[in-house]
Amino acid sequence: MGRHPRLPPRRESEPALKVLFAGTPAPAVPSLEALLASDHEVVAVLSRPDARSGRGLTASRSPVAERADAAGIPVLQPRSPREPEFLEQLAGLAVDCAPVVAYGALIPQAALDLPVHGWVNLHFSLLPAWRGAAPVQHAIMAGDEITGAATFRLEAGLDTGPVFGTVTEPIGPRDTAGDLLERLSVSGAQLLVATLDGIAAGALEARPQPAEGISLAPKVEPADARVDWSLPAHVVDRRVRGVTPAPGAWTTWRGDRLRLGPVTPVADAPSLAPGELAVVDREVLVGTGTGAVRLGDVQPAGKRMIPASDWARGARLAAGDRLGDA
């Protein structure tokens, strides 16, 4: 399992970089942690504005902003990185480089041009595969066996910039997107620091991405996470794992939404029509286009996640009942 970036080792005499770190969600925090523990100087953090949620519209800091607060690092939160005030702040910081991990907004050319060494993006795929917002989810849904992370120079195109380095990661047969992203966020953080080390030393050259093997990974919306029971069992399995934990797989049951945890294809299952339910030896099975899958945990509307067997007892299933009936 390759978890070490293919980059030159760093020597103690190599200079450090003055950086602005850009990131927002939890998977970006390990990279910020790794930079804080490195010789590079994080002078500020760029994160998305505080989100407002709940009845009182309480402001909620992003995980990256919270970690920066704890470290005493200034946090910049423009509504858009195109704002003149932000561009003035960035110019005033005079950073050498701006590492980026899942910031969540497009960086304009005016900002890309300011750091001496540009913006270095950590992307959770082996580019040019799975360019876009949801590379981990799409890799699992497509049935890939190997994925990884790449550092590349950010440019105006969608994840098209030249690549500095990569790290590989196998996809396990039961991995969810959450499992895989957690591992990649750690190994990717090491790759990001090693990339900055190489840039600081002048020993690292970014290489253009191949013209072949390009695939796209657009954001997965809740509507995309609805289970199509007519698909083969192994495809249903991949798609459910690919949207776990977010946005979360779902189907319908008697007109209401039923959220699903990961499912497992079952060999030698009774013949069931797509979406048809059956309880066999206390296991809840659902028919697909080929064979059946076993439900794990489910979440009825307005309730918490519970084992499918508990849900089935309360639901009082009848012969011929189906999921996806709305």
C-alpha cells in the first residue's frame, strides 16, 4: 500500500515557506495540522464564511477555521475570493505559496498570480482521474480498486494544473466514502507538506497531466443518492457506500423517505423483485436487478438510525412489500 509521496527527501538546511492555507471542511484539518507541525510558516487561513443553521440561525465556524482559532492564526472569510478587500489582504501578506484543501470556492486569476510559487492544491484522486468536487465518492461508485491523492498547481481550469506528486490508496471492498476520505486526508497531508518542502528547495517540478484517463466527479446531490433497486446488487452496494455518510443513500417506504446505511450483496438469496423486501433468518433482504442485498442500518423519517431488523419488526412487513414505492 503506497502511502509515501514520490518526492525527494527534505534536508534540514532547506528554507521554509511563508504560506496562506485555504480549506474549509474536516478533511482539510489534517493538512493544516501537518503544516503547523512543519517548518513552514502559516501566517493566515482562508476559509468559507460561517454557516448559519438552526431556528436561531446560529453561526457555525468551519472545522478549519476552528483549528486556526485554536492556533491563534488569523482567519480570512470573504464571501468571495474575488472581493477587492481580500485581494488586498492577500497581497499584504506577501506569502510564498498558498496550499489549498477543499476550500469550496473558485480562486480568481488575480489571486492565483500573487504568491511567488502560486497555489498548490491537494486533490483526493490520482489526476487526471476524477476531476471535480466529489472524487472519493465517484471512485467508490465506479468500483475503482485503487485511488489516491495528488498535489498540483492550481490554475483556472477544473483540476487541470500540472502535478507535483501523488500518493496511492487501495479501496477496500467495504469502504465508504467517509472511510476512504479519512485515510486520504492523513496521507494527503503528508504529501502536501512534502510538496512544499520540494518547492522550497527548488527540487520539485510540476509535470503536465496526461491527456488520457480524464474522468469527472461532479458534486453528489441528495437526488443522486436515491437508490435504484433495478440496478445489479454490486452496483447498489457501491453506490450506497459511495454516498455514505454524505449526502446519504435513501429510498422510500410507504411514501416516506428511508435513509440507508451500507448494504451487503447476498449470495444464494431468495428470488426477489427489485425493491421487494423479505426477512430471512432475522436479516432484511431487498431485491435488486440481480440478486439481493442485506440492509444494515436504516433511518425512518424523523427518527434515528436503527438496525434494519428492528425497523422491520416495527414496520410489520407484509408479503410483496417494496422499497422505492413513491
